[in-house]
Amino acid sequence: MKWPRRSALTGILLSAGIGACGADERFLSGSGDGGAFVGSSSGGVGTDSAIGGNGNQAGIGQGGAAGSAVDSGADARTDGGPDAATDAGDSASPDGAGLLGSCEQPLTGVGLVSGDTSAMPNDLDPTCASPQGSGNEIVYEITATENGRIELALQSSPDLGVSVRRDCRDATSEIGCADTRIGGEVLSTPVSSGQTVFVVVDGFSSTQSGAYTLDVTVKTAMCGDDALDGGEECDDGGIDPGDGCSGSCAVEACTTPRVLTDTINGDTTSSPSVMHTSCANSLSGPEDVYQFIAPTSGNYQFIVTPAGDTDFVLAVRPACADAALEECADAGFDADPETRDVSLTANESVFVIVEGWGVPDAGAYTLQVSSSG
């Protein structure tokens, strides 16, 4: 099957601020101080690293070289004029291509960094920005050297947001986005060893730009801390096995999934809640996991029908614990069936997940699979 890419809004919004980097924050590569971060500037963010101002030394610097600066005069701003409406978004011909702080030349920074989006391009549109288009943006690149998560705390007077993407120019690769209030945003998202992500600081709308501070905190994965880190399939806050999430933070149902052949009756009342499909509520209900192996090549339809008034979602994945290529159905409400059609080749294996949309949603159901040839 050819699995489509989707926008995965899996960043976890935090309720508290994030402090400066500590002893466990040692595995992202960037340009910060100390040997734990490898980047283009051994001095980290210095006096020439601020973004904004006027003159050759007041723009975006890496290591203080005058030639790296970008001034904020008319020559530095390549978007925001009368053509901004056509250039906004993830443009195929971006105005900011090649500009320091753009996707092609992202900044690298860890710890507390500061900047100003006023003279930057308007090429990207995060999912949590205004539907009419976002404002100017600055891009940072970070590469993880261990499994864990990146935590971001943004402070600004204008209404700015922060988002994380796997591919800077691909809006569907976004894995987290926060722009819920004016003045500050917090965002946490898992990262795996060797993974490069792009952090985008962007105006909520085309009228929002200006100065900000961004605190980048990176933490090593720790199973049992109730936070889903890179390299973990689940984390329920403990390390006891037998509760759906193993002592090594692996989904137990993926190890021994039930086999689906045609029609099966199930009940999620006593099932664990550790997987969290993409179309369920952030606080989803319990789930059952099935494995289906296509006997022949063709189109297959999966249908889950509640026995009562439970609101189920239905997801189909090529990999049991990985939602990145998941196809998910939540078209109905309480007691409504959910349907998902997929095209499979002979002997192709997929995992089918029946999950309650919210915490109270659990109960009996019938799951069916049929082939249309």
C-alpha cells in the first residue's frame, strides 16, 4: 500500500514554563555553549546573534562574523509587500530561500536565544496560525543525538507561535504547533536519535511580527515519566508490565495483536489506553489492536460498529506503534459506525486499532473486513 503523509499534530502543550538547560539536556546538536552541542558557532549565541536592528552587525549572527549579519533595512525584507498574499504559506518559490534564518540557512541555537521576525520572510504557514495566513518567520535546525524530547518556551510581545517540522518546506511534516495565547507559548515534542527537526517561530497573522526570546530545552528519554519521548511507543507513568505499556515503554498489544480475518466481536471496556490515534481526542479512550494480513492484492474495507452508543475511531497503520503513516476515521458520533478503505498487496500486513474517541468511550463493538477485489 502507498501510505500518504499527513500533518501530525502530536506536540504536547505544557501547562508550565520551561527552564534553562540542565544536566540532562545534552543530546541536541546546535550552536550553544559547551561540548554537548555541535554546530557552526563554538561561542553559541553572542552579541552578534540577535535578530533585528539596523546595520551590518545587528542581524542574525553565527559566531559574530560581520559577513553573516542580515540588516533590517528594505533590502533584507523580501516579503510582506503587496505580493505577500500570494507568497504566504509554504510557497513553491519562497521569498526567503537562501536567507539566514530561512529553511535553506536555518539558525542553530539551544538554551535561551533571542530574535526578531520583523525583517524576515513570510514563506511558511504553521497549522495553528491564522487561517488567513501567518506572519514572518525564523527557522532553527536541531538534530538529536539521543532519544528524548525537545521542549520550547516562547515569550514575545506580538502574537507569535512556535512549531516543529521534520521537513522545513513540507507543511504536512509538522509534528507540533502552539499558538494559543498572546505573549507566550510552550510546546513539547518527541525526538529520536539522529532525527533533525526544524523549529519555526512565526507570527499568528500577517500583522504580527517582532522581538522574542525562545528557551530551547532538550531532555533524554526516561521510561515511566508519563511523557512520550522519542524511541518510546508509550509512557503511562510507570514501568510495571501487564497494563498495556511495558517496562521498556513498548505497547504490549503490538507484540501479540489479535488476528483479524473477516468479522470479530470485541469490547474495550477493560482494554488499556496507551496508543492515542491521530483522530481521537488528546485524552482518548481504551483501544483494541488487531493485525490483518491481506490474502490477495486488492481493496479492503474495515468497518467498526458500536453495540451501544460508544463513539469509536478506527485507525489502520502499517506499523503498530507508529502513527506517522496512519489512516484514521472519525466521521460519526456516538453509536455511528466508522469505515476505512485501504489498498493492500498480497501478504501485506496492517494493524487495525479500535479506540474510544474520548476517555468515557468504551464498550462492545463488531469489527469487519471485506474485499472489493
